[in-house]
Amino acid sequence: MKYRMLVLDIDGTLVNSQKEITPDTLNALLALQEQGFYVVIATGRPTAGVRKVAETLELSKYGNYIISYNGSRIVDAADNSIIYNREIPSALIPEIYSAAMAEGIGMMTYEVGSDGLENVISATPIDGYERLEARINDIDISQVDNFLSYVNFPINKVLMTGDGDKLEKVEKKFAEKFKGCLNVFRSEPFFLEITPLGVDKATTIDALLKQLSLNKDQIICCGDGFNDITMIKYAGLGVAMENAQEKVKKAANYITASNDDDGVLKVINKFILEKVG
């Protein structure tokens, strides 16, 4: 078997428009894991936002992995231990905050609650995009009055929100402003992500492969968003969904069906099961 690992984005890739994994796709992923194949989730979501998907895929049973915060963290699903973690330098948080306020855009991050799971903490009045983030991840959201005083804990990712046209301009400004200090990119037209320098899905997958004594030619990465481009370019086989942004498709080796047409299942059947047969 040439490929040993399948890395999947969640939204727009693994789940359909109803945020569900179809039965056929689920059965195929469970069968792969039963054969010892690695199935890894790589998402911009906080770790808490992956828990239901991880439970459905039985990642803990098979000892597989979750890459969250766009690559800032790897969790071993077998015991929920953090095996890789990167944080934004605390000295940069005030500068990030000031830049967001000057642009008049939303700003939020994640706090670990008493239950050990993340909640969304907003520095600005909660907008529809922030509510969407909380709803997608099935976590609580609240606005804090004095963000800089409140945030005295490590941060893996800051998320900015706003109109796509505006964030396109802000992305360029922030990329220049924080060049050499932070990663700045959009995962969706209305989400601008700030992560530790040198952290993205590809670099974190590379770190995981080294721990598992695998190489990039042995993995397939599937995604649809701007933040999936690095791992799609990195993988032995980089796959874009039919519903992916055009820029993502151009980075891919192969374009599969959409997330509403079992695109992941088609990749499994074509590139993994056929090779086994």
C-alpha cells in the first residue's frame, strides 16, 4: 500500500452542507482504520470543535490524531494528550488587538473552560461571523470588556472576522505588518487567522510524520479552503474538493467530487482501495 495516511479538513471536506459525515464515508473511514491506516483531522477549528467528529470516527479507539488551530496543536486522540503545541508570543497580543481595532473588524480567541474545553472569547461586539464560529464548533461565546487584561493565558490562534472584501485588504496589511513575527491568512473569505510564525497545516503534518516515521509521499491530504493549500501542496497526493476555492484547486494534484457528493469517499475508493485490490 503506497499511502499510509489520509489527512482531512472538516468543513467543506469531510462533512457535507448539513455538517454530517455520510454513512458510506464513515464506514469507509472506519474500515481503513481497522486495517491500520492513519486517519488524521487537520482543521482550523479549536480542539473542542473536533470532539464530535473525532467520536464519530472513533479516532481514540484507533489511536489517531487531531491537528487543530490550523496546525498550532496536535492531540493524540487515544488519550487526549497534546504532543505538539505552538503559541502566539504574549508580547504580540496588544499589537494584534490594536491593529484589529484600528481596522474596525471582529476579533476573538479561545479560552479553556472549567470543563477542559475551549470557549470563544470576543474582544468586540459579537457579530454574525463569530456566532457562526461558535455554532460550527458547538461551543459557547462571550464578549469580555477588557480583552487585554482578561487574556492572561496562552493563545494558539486569533481569529478576525468581517466582510470578505474588507478582510482581503486587511490580510495584505497585516501580512506586511507582522512579517517575520506571525502567520496571517484567510481560511474563509470572512475569517482572517493569526497563528504562530511558521505554523500551518503542512508544517504540523510534517512534524507528525517524523514522529510516526512516515514521509509525505505516503499521505493524501484533502481540503477546500485557503488554509488547506499548504498541506495540499505538501502531500504525496493533494486533493481539492469540487466545492473548493479556485486557488485551492490550482494547488491540487486531483479534484474530487464535492463534500455533498461523497468526495472523500471517492478518493478512498480511487486511490486507496483500488491500490489495495
